[in-house]
Amino acid sequence: MNQKAYPAPPAIRVVGMTKYFGTVPVLRGISFELERGKVLSIVGASGSGKSTLLRCLNYLEQPTSGEIWIGGQSMSFGANRNGARHGPPPAQIARIRAEIGMVFQQFNLWPHMTVVQNVMEALLRVRKISAHEARARAERYLAKVDMLDAAGRYPAKLSGGQQQRVAIARALAMEPQIMLFDEATSSLDPELTSEVLDVMRGLATDGMTMVVVTHEMGFARDVSDRVMFLHQGVIEEDGTPATVFSDPRSERCRQFLSKYLG
Amino acid sequence: MYGLSIFWDYRVILWHGLLINLLVFLLSSCLGLIVGLLACICRLSSLRPVRTLAACYIEVIRSAPELVLLFWIYSVVPVLLSDLLRTHLSFDPIVSATLALGLVSSGYFAETFRAGIQAVPAGHVEAAQALGMTGAAILRRIVLPQAVRLMLPELMSQNIGLLKTTTLVSVITVPDIMYQINLIVQQEMRPLPLYTGTAVAFFVLILILTSLVGRVGLRGA
């Protein structure tokens, strides 16, 4: 059996990340690594910094300090001549973002385009493939989330669950290395969450590296390889679902979980 | 009999006058849209001095009364430029009218453009960014198509306001419909049918334009 000389870099590596909004600290000293093919769920109360952490990973928020590596590529930032912090150049950010898919709580489908046009858009503008190829790929991923029949419809005509599945297809069509889910089911009526969670479950089974910010404790417990509990910007608990759910060390985590699991 | 037929008697001259109103309207609207777009782009720039300059321009030009600006551009600016360039300059009345009305409109159009662009939900832009799209592509494919649909109704009504404002230009000797009407009134001493006829003509014109706007607005929805 061939042994690689060097191990593959982790999908995500974060060291000492902090984020301040003005003078308010939202993330304090976040450090973790996530291997490829693993699913990490991040749970915590509102305001704990979960979404901010996720948004820092694809640079929708600029961290105040710390280092982030995505698939071994550094999203480094340093100081310019005046000593002010600055991030990586926009072209580099865009390149790294193309390898990270993100699904938002509000779906964020573009209302002036049909479902299939939504999925094709980034393939045409970012991957720069032909229209014919983009359409084929878009239809393939729409079929994967069971939304191919709605290809010619506009987002406004779809239910929340349908829109979110299209949003997942849009992100997947870019064939990213990592998928980020920012409370993907929180805006949905309860009866619609399962159709989205099933898609997410399927992705996990297929070996996608996923970071999922969620309130769905069942998903966190059953599908994740790892669960992180965040409280006021600090990782208070980080382990397997078995450890975190049955025997958390942090009292706040225990209280938080008891509210959800009864 | 109020002698409304007198309006019909002079219809050719009055029609030519109305065409002048339409000409000034089209020219000043184009100028206003172009300058307004530039001002809006500067207003949304990432460079603070550019933003501030644009904001000042928009505030000042929106506060300028059209009538005052008409006189100022027609009478004052040529004198200032003549002194500066040591030559004799005068502005054609239609050029002055276009500049005055165009510049004032640019302020209003700029704010309408800005409101339209900023009304596009931030989440739509973030989704595009998260997919790796760059700023220019996001603006062209995601922001502007939505923004244009949002700003069309307001732009249309601002243009109708501009059309009505063109009735002021006779004060700087532009031979528009009001100029012709005033000459005829002086000769015929019959203000009632003449001014009423003008008002009705404008009312009909604007009614036609408003219903066109309504149809475009519905199609765009």
C-alpha cells in the first residue's frame, strides 16, 4: 500500500481567531481543526458567536485576529504600512470562497432568476464553463435534491423547504471542498425541516466536509462526527456527540442541552 | 361662448412650442440620468473623499430652485466665463435650459439610483460572494437587475415632474408652448381659452405618459 510522504492538510484549521464588532467581543480565541470528510455541528445559545464563527470561515466577516487555513491555503491577513489590519486580496478570497459552499438561513435565492438559472449562475461566472455544461451540471444537482421538476420556476413560487433545497443545490453545483450551513432549517416550518435535513444527512453520508450551525439537536447527535458548544465566543465543549450529549464537562452546556433534549 | 376655438386656430404654432418642451425634456432627462448615475457611483464609492464630494453635490443641486438656476445659467455663467476666457460668450436658451433642468434632476435621479441599489437585500449579495463571484459580476448580474426594477416607478414619476418643469423655460426666451401662448395672449387679449387650452394639452400629454408608465410598471412586476 502506498503511503503518502505527507498527510493531507486538514480541511479547516483555525488558530486563535477573535472577532470584535467595535468594542464588543463576539469570538475569543477560537482554535480548532476539522479533517476532511467529517461533519462538525456547532451549537449554542443565540449570541454565542456561532454564525459569526461560520461567516469568518469564508470571510463574510473579517476576523479581528488569528489565522485560518482552508484546505492548507492560508486566508492570512497582516498589517499594512500604517499598521492597520488588512485581509487577503479580493481575488484570493474569491478563489477560496469558490471551494466553500454556504447555505443561509434566509435561503438567499435570487428572485429575478429561475431555479435552474440560480444554480447555473456561479458555474458560468466563477467556474467559467459553457452554458451547455452548466445546465447539465445544474440539472444533475437539482435532481440530487429532488427539485429538477421546478427548474423553470421562480423562487417566489416555492415553499421554504423547496427554496432551501435549491440553495443547497446551488452551493453543491460548485463542487466545493467544504459545505457551511448557517441555521439552514431555522426559518422553516417544522414540517418542512425534515426534507432539508434529509438532504444534509445524504451529503454527510457521501463524505462531504460540513460545518453545521444548528438548533436541530437530533441532527447534531445522529449525523455529526463532532459537536462544539459555544458560549459567549468561547468553545466550552468540543468532542464526539456521545461525549458532549451524555456527559458534558461544562455546566452551561448541560443546561443548554437539557432545554432542548428534555 | 368662451371662444375655445381660438386655441384651435393657433394649433400649429402651439404644437411647435410643445415640441420644444419635449426637446428640452428629453435633453435634460438624458443629462440628468447620466450625471445622476455618475454621482450615485461616486456616492457609493469606497473612497471617503469621493463619497463626501458626491454627497455635497447631490445635496446642493437638489436644493437649487429650477427657476433661479435657469436665470443663473443663462445670464450669469456666460458673463463669468467670458471674463475668465477673455472672450464674448453667450449661451443658447435651449442649452441653458437643458443644463439647468438636467443638473437639478441629476440630484433626484442620483438618490433614486442609490435607494434602488441599497434596497437589494444584503443576503443576495452575500450568497453571490459566498459562491466566489467578484464585485463587478455581482453588480451586473445580481444587484442591478433587481435595483432597476425597484427604481423604475420612481424614475418615471420624477421624469413626469421634469416634463412639467419645462414649462418654466420661457423665462429665458426658449420658444416653448408657454412662450407662444404668452405672445398670443398679448395680441388677442383672450387669456381664458388660451391658458385653459395649454393646461388641457399638458394634462392630456401627462395622462398618456402616466398610463404608459403604469403599463411598464405592471409588466416589470
